[in-house]
Amino acid sequence: MKVLKYIEPRKMEIAEMPRPEIAAGEVLVQTRACGVCATDVKTFMRGHPLIQAGTVLGHETSGVIVESKNQDWRAGDRVVVAPYAPCGACEFCQRGQFTLCAHLWDAAIAPGGFSEFIRVPGRVVQQAMFRLPDAIDFVTASLVEPLACCFHGLDALQLKCGDSLLIIGDGPMGLMQTMLARALGATPIILAGMTPERLTWGARHADRVINVAEQNLSDVVGAGMNKVMVSVGDPRVAEQALAFVGRGGAINFFAGLPRDSRVTLDPNRIHYEQITLVGTFGFAPSHFKRAMDALATLDLAGFITRTVALNELENAFADSAAFRGIKTVAVFEGN
């Protein structure tokens, strides 16, 4: 089967690999679509400390089961697949902190989603693989995984109906958070970014959008927001976030920062104004299920701006890094 391997920063390579063999309880899925994630783009542009040369990237995956050794699933089932599932037994899982599971990646799809076939471990099959309704196509289904991450981030903020929310960052995740926050009843929602095409899409769900290339965010948004979501990996923005949150509010450092990043925060504001700082990554199976259930109800028109074949992904990564378009999805034969 064909796969796309990460070789080194700014270099990917189409390669041949044997089709995965599956064990009892597992299924083999023919990939039909896999979304391009910011982590994929960052790895392509500058490498990643946890990703080795030869790794097949991609984790926003949908497809068709072609072989099953699980009695609840059969060949021909259309599915969306989470990239991992928690063990349920470690100390973190016992506390409900599933994304910190000590064995999270012991049950992961193999290889990554930028391949023609993936092996889905039994734990993922049981917890975080769902049948697709006929009305949902494979490309749209690839959005379930990032939506699940956004649900996790908003939950950590304890976002409530009527909360004011500032989202800093107009990448795909920031736009999804804007859309979900509107559905959850947040108001007003302010979206800050610097890409006109993305801000135009975000304006469908935000009460106000601010282009930070044209306006100073501090001049427009004062302190007093109930919740602040930092969805751009810039330490300067993370440091600035405290200036926008009000008493009793919360900030989520949702986006990862470059290695060795440091920020300076006023601990007295956090202490006396009882401000909550959280960070989130990934999702629990419950978030994945919520995202699957919500998918058909969301206004996603125009969100996916480009679909590409496997051999076009290297150029697509570079375009995404240059903020061209909103969301790119790789599609495979038969989609």
C-alpha cells in the first residue's frame, strides 16, 4: 500500500508498505479521507521532538472497513476513527483525565492516516470508532477528530450559556471553537486573527472579528472577558491573554508553543481575581462521540477549502503553513 512518510523538515516521501495485519478484536480500514492538522504542518515545517523520520502522519481519519475480526463490525461499514483510546485503568483514567492516560498510544491506529489502509486496535474499535450516517460524506467526517479536541478545550473553560468569550487565533481550530461556542450559547464571542478569508468565515458565528494586522487587540478588547481561548502557538499571545480576562474568568492555553517557550504572568492577578489557567490537548472518547453527534447539525459550508491526493500533500502542507485557505483534507481512491 502507498503511504506518505515524514523524512525530515520540509521533506515527505511516498513509499510502499505492507498492508497491516489485524488481530482478534481489530479491524482494517481503507482510508477515504484524512484531514491535515496543525501538528502535521508544524512537523513538516520544523520537525517534532516526538516524531521520528519515517513516521506516517495523519490522525483525522474516515474510511471503510475491508476486514474485521470484531463481531460487532463487518466489511463495508463506513466509519470515522479516532487515532487512539485510553486504557481506562491507569491513575489518570481513574481520575477521568483520559488524555493523560499512561498508555494512550499503546492503542493507536497504525500507520497514520496518510496511508491507504490503517489497522484499528480493539480498544479504539470499542471506544472511539463510529458508523457514519449515509448523509455524511468521508471528507466531512474527517472533521470529527478536531471537533472533539475543541469540545475538550471548551469544556475545560467551563463555558456556559451567556459567557463572553475571546478566541485568539483564526486557524481551523479557532474557527471550530467559534462555531461550537455559538452553539453552546456563549455571547458575545470575539474572534481575533490575521487572515481575511478565515475571519470572513468566522464572522458567521462570532459577534465581532478583529484583524490584528490592522488593529491592536488591546485597543479593542479590554479586561473583562469571562473566558479566553488561546488558539495560536505564540508565547507573546499567551502572555497577553491575562490582560483580557476578567475577575473569576478562565484562560485555556489550547495551542502548543515552540519548545522552551516562556511567558511572564502576574501571579497576583491570578490569586486575588481568582483566575483559572488551564491547558488542553486531544480528547476523550466522550468528546469524540459528541463531535460525531454534532457533525450533522453544524454549519460547515466553505470550511474545507481544498482536497488533495496523497502525492499533493507536501505542497498542501506548505500552503497551510502560509495560511492559504482554511482546511485541507487528503482524499483517497474510491472516495
